[in-house]
Amino acid sequence: MPRFAGFLFPVLLAIASGGEGASQADPASRPRLNERMAGDIGPVHDPAIIKQGDTYYLFSTSQESEGKGLIHVRTSRDLVSWTRVEPVFATMPEWARAAVPRTAGIWAPDISKTGDEYRLYYSISTFGRNRSAIGLVTTPSLANPVWTDKGAVMRSDSGDDFNAIDPNVFNDGEGRQWMAFGSFWTGIKMVRLDPATGLRSAEDGTIHSLARRRNPGAVEAPFVIRRGDYYYLFVSFDFCCRGAKSSYYTVVGRSRSPTGPYLDRDGKDMMDGGGFLVLHAKLDESGRFAGPGHPAVLDEKGRTYIVYHAYDVQQKGRPTLRIQPLGWTGDGWPVGL
């Protein structure tokens, strides 16, 4: 368990029960959202979510061996019942296969909207190597998508100290657009994008460092939101993709600047392994779901949700979609309810 767990558990209990410091709580009259989820909710790895009209669209990691195309897509109108629809790609893009010859899937998509365009960023890689790339595919609508692949946005290779996977795009308070990314190596990085194209900024090529763990080096899956005066950086620690034995969990830090430094509640820098606990298997009262991680955050009608995957130990470690509200402590820290 992380070093801060002993402090955090009483905070979580107070918020979950509607105690002081809670700004949101599930109605006591019905089961929690995760208990009501149904339909095609697995296998789901690395979910990304957005809403168009009255429909939520969820994108997730996919492998060629699974069939049914690449970057799987699910839809729902209530966050409860989910249906698989047509994937983004029928086959691997040619540029991606050339960039990473042994790639066998498309990982960790990230969805956002800029102007009239939906932009879906995605990762190409192989396990344990940083010969990787982040691509971009766009469409004017998700309801009737016409996907246009823009190719590579960011690449890495064995000579780099970072891994170009797990993208997340966000806008800051000054009209700039950023892409956080990274997995293992020297941790989480960030670059400027050009909002007009969704590609790397030509005027600012700086690669910023946001979070790192020296021992173990397991940190990945960044997601950044802006709330009030702060930017919040969510990341996943430890190891995914091991079924019921997965040790993944999710932490957060915050900063007044998009480029950091991001500190946890105790003031520890995320570049030195800091992080305030948000999701952990030991916080699941049922004991059923291991390794909760790779989160996305959804703001919906004044309520904030954290969307992630976890491994169902009652289904042989099947990676499963999970969604739950985020509560906020009185001093502005997010915790899963």
C-alpha cells in the first residue's frame, strides 16, 4: 500500500458516507453506478469517454487477435447500459505498422473536441519497448463518423528517455493546448500542440517532465483536468495487464501551472514519486476488482465521474469498464466514491 493510505482511509469513509468535506454523494436509495452497469463492458482496457448529444462514446484499447477491428467503440445514453458499435479502424494503419513493425494492437486512445472536430489520439507500441508512436484520427461527428487518419503526432525510440504512448490532450486557461503522455522510462512528459491542427506545436518544442517514479519505474496513463485554480494530474502506478494479479492503482497531484510542479496533498513532488490516492483495489468493498487504473475524467451536468478499467477476479481477471463519481475534499482533493 502507498505510504499515505493510513491517512486517507478516514477521509474516504467520511466522504462516502456524506460526511464533512463531501461535495457529491451517490443517492442512498439506489445501487451505485458500478453495481448497475450492464451490456458490453468487457474486455475494456484504457477507456476514453466523451458525450455528443444524448449519447456517450467510449473508446478503448484493442488487439488484432480480438478481431472486430481496432479501437473498439461503445455507446450508452445513461452510463449504465453499453453497446459495442463499429470500430475506428478496420485494420492497422500502414504508417503505424511501418513505424512499429511488431505492433499487434492500438492502445490507450484519448478523445477530445476542438472546434467542430473530434480528435482521437492513439498509441502504437509493443510491451517492454519504447519504439512507440502516438497517432491522430479525426471526424466531424461521432454519431456518423467519417474518420481521417492524420498519422504520427509524437514518436519515441530506443535512444529516447521517454515512451510515446498513453496520450491525453487538454487546454489550459490561456488558450494553449497540451498533450501529456508517457509510460515507464523517465515517466510522464508533456508537449505543446497546435490547436488548429492537433499536431505538435511548431513554436514550442519543449518536452516537459511531470511525474516520475525511480523505484519502481511504473508510472503511466496521465490524465489532466483543470478545476478552479489548479490543474490535476492523474496517473497510474504499478502494473496493469496481469489479470487478477494486477497491482495498478491511481493517484493524483496538482499544480497552479499546466507544466508543474505537481504536488500531492503532503507537498511531495510527483517527480519524486508523490501522489494522493484516488483508486485502489483495497478500497473496493466487494473485493472483486483488482488493479483499478488508466482513468479518464468526465464532467457531466455538474457532476464529475472517473472512468477506468479494473480486473474482475470473479471472471478470471477480465478487464472491465468501471465508472464512479468523484468526490472532492474540503481542501480540493478528488477521491473516488
